[in-house]
Amino acid sequence: MIFASWLGTYLDLILVNKQLYSFPVRLFPGVFDIHVLFTLLVLPVVTAICLSLLQRLHTWPRWFAILLFGIIAAYAEQVSESLGWFVHSSEWRHVYSFFGYSLFLWLVWRFHQKFS
């Protein structure tokens, strides 16, 4: 979970700095440009749940689950955007989120396999 939090934090720092998205509602807005509650709590907990489910699956169902989780995460991102918690630039396409979250989960899964 530390790896997921670290990776999520650095990706957010890079993408927020490139002004591809922002977090208008966040803890300590004068200190952090990213949503630290999400990257330090929500992301690791959700990732732990996903990894627990992925461990129970074989190869092809696992790939399908990773893609399904990517779809769910991209949808959840759109919902959070409609609630005003998240803002994308006009250049952003939500398909980026699907591929990004799928790749993120795959990397975390590979890290988990290698080091657990």
C-alpha cells in the first residue's frame, strides 16, 4: 500500500503541475496542490481491496478485473468531478483515466507479486 500511495502521490504531483487537473476541495490547500487524503488514505485502501480480489483470480479473469477496475475508477472520477471535488483541463479525455488507472493497478499488482 505504501507503493500505491507513493506512486499515486507522485503521479498527482506531476499531472497537477502540468495543469491537466486540479483538486479544488482538499486538505491544507495552502500547503498541498494534491488531495493528500485521497493519496494517503483512500487510494491505498481501495488498492488493498482490489489486490485482495485480484489474488483470488487466474490470469485472464485478473486482466478483465484490472480493466473493470479501470472503468470503475474513471467513472468515479467523473462523479467526483460533477461534485466539484476534481477539475480536469479542457485537454483531458476520460479515456486517459481508464488507461491510467488500469496501468496503475497493473503496476501495483506486479509490485505486489514481486515483493509479497
